[in-house]
Amino acid sequence: MGEMIPPAAPVIGEAEIEAAVRVLRSGNVVQGPEVAAFEAEFSQWVDGRHCVAVNSGTSALQLSLMALGIGPPDEVIVPAFSFAATANVVRLVGATPVFADIDPLTYCLSPDAVAAAITPRTVAIVPVHLYGHPAAMHELRTIAAGHGLAVVEDACQAHGATLHGRPVGAFGVASCFSFYPTKNMHALEGGMICTPDPDLARTLRLLRNQGMEQRYANEIVGANLRMTDVEAAVGRVQLGRLGEGNARRQANAKTLDALISRVATPYVADGAGHVYHQYTVRIDGDREAARAHLAARRVGSAVYYPTPIHRLRPFAGPRRWDLPETERAAAEVLSLPVHPSLTESELARISEAVNEL
Ligand SMILES: *Cc1c(COP(=O)(O)O)cnc(C)c1O
């Protein structure tokens, strides 16, 4: 029947190992030439924006909010159907996350729900390009412009995704990527902030390094959120394969779309270049039974995310949220393997197992 097909398969191959060893032998390991080169190369994926590397996607989001001066008593609109980091960072800077519902087809923020969530305290919107599908950036930017709000993209799952030909990460005043091993590309750990604003880029560079540009000439209060050169060297290898990996994910999704008949296959909005960080379907019956059936057929699966953020303990306050599409998605979604290393026979096995449900 074959080996278990894992839901994700991060690659640490010979090229990554050689890159890491090369940096270790150089002795220049912290935020040196590799980080600068990684930033310059990543910039080509976000329409030439300024890129600032940090130690994680979460740090990228947190630093973006800090650099924009967001704190108490500000409100920031986020989806509750995301990884907790999206809302954690709002709380980490002392602001208040306000949860808006999602579009049931794309799983990304619903522009109507965002418009309805705006209050006099709202200062920013953080759209998440969930599963690698771009959020409705044109509508969200129009709403933001009408109310003077900042848009900070959470592109941690969407390296290389596009909307009407424009890359995600090139829409907001700041946009954030993660290089955690399971993402479409990794750097062991790491994150990137992209911005068209050179002043904001400079503030971000200060904030990630104790507020210093020149050593011991501290200009502002900052943290240490630097990326290492080992990570940047691994990230450069992975970035070199991002286009190829995304094309494989898209080809795999196309094969699954054609073979799966038992459930609706993932929706792709008009003009969206989906990069399938996840290939996610809905199970209308018993999801745990479906997962057990897939596992018996040696097909791994995963649920992103079983508990929406507003129901997680740190966010479960007295306020009642009306998020019906978020609740329904959390109860129904199931992600199937779509990663670049899948073979044709594995794709057939995944589809057959799903069609037996
Ligand atoms: C992975 C992820 C993050 C956080 O990235 P880290 O590098 O793990 O800190 C934030 N938001 C979303 C949507 C993510 O998937």
C-alpha cells in the first residue's frame, strides 16, 4: 500500500547543508552578507520593495505593528480563522484584535465583515493570504483608504502568490513572510518584512537590532530579532527553488482537482494565483472518521485550524463574536497533501482515498 504520505515534507537537502556549512566555516554568522543578499533577492518577489529579514514570521508581524506605532488603545482587524500568531502580535504590542469573519470560498477576510468591524479606534487591517490564496486586496485596500487604516499583509503562507499578476506582499504598507520549515519555502526559521516606504524600512532595521544602525549609537528602543547568516544562506537556496516548488504544488492541485469527485475542490478567485500552501477541502460529515479512513489508506491529513483564534484561551474574553463562516470552516476543513515531492501514484492514492469517503 506504500509509505504514509505526510501532509508536509520540508526539504533540507545537500544544497541547504552546503550553504549552511559554507557560512559556518566563514565565521560570519549573524546578520552579515548572506542576510543582505537574501533581502535583495527576496525583493524581486515583491515588486522591488525594501526587505528586512528577521528571526520569524511572528517577529515580522510584531515589528511591523511596532514600527507603525500601533499600541493601546488601538484596534486591529484580523481574521479569527488563522494561525494564532496573527492575533498574538496585536496583543504583544498592547493593541486589541477585533475579529472579522471570512469569505467561505477563499477562507480569507470578508471585505464586508471588515467594513462592519471598523470603529473609531481601528488603525489597521491584517489580511491573511490563507493556505496560499490571496485575500481580496483591492476591496480591502479601498476600505482601508476610506478610513485611513494601515494594511499589514500576513503573507506567511503565500510566498509567490499573485492577484491579477501582482505578488502578495506588494499590497500593504508592510507585508510579512515566514520561513518556518513547513512553509512553501524555509530558512530553518525566519521572517521577512517588505515595505515600499524607505523610512519605515529604516525603522524596522533599527527595531530588529537594539535601535542601532551604528554600533553603540542607539537611536530608539529596539529588540534583538536578527536573522543569522546560516538561516539566510539556507533561505537563498530555498528561494531559488520557490518558483519551481510552487509550480509543482499547482500541478499537484490540478491533478487532485481532476481526480477528486467526492468533495468540492478548492476555490480559486478570479485573477488569483494560488500557491497551495495547503490543499483544503470541506468534510460535511464526521471529520475525525474521514481522517482515520485516510490514515488507514496511508494518506496523512491535517486540520488548519480546529479552534478559531477567538475561542483560544488568551482571546476568549467576555465579548461575543458573530463569526458563522469562521466557525463552520473550523468544523469542516481538512487539508490534504499537495507538497512538491508527491508522485503521480501518491496523488492517485490520495484522490482514491478521498473518493471512498
Ligand atoms: C506560520 C505563520 C505565522 C508565523 O510564522 P512563524 O515564522 O512561525 O513565526 C504567522 N501567520 C500565519 C498565517 C502563519 O501561517
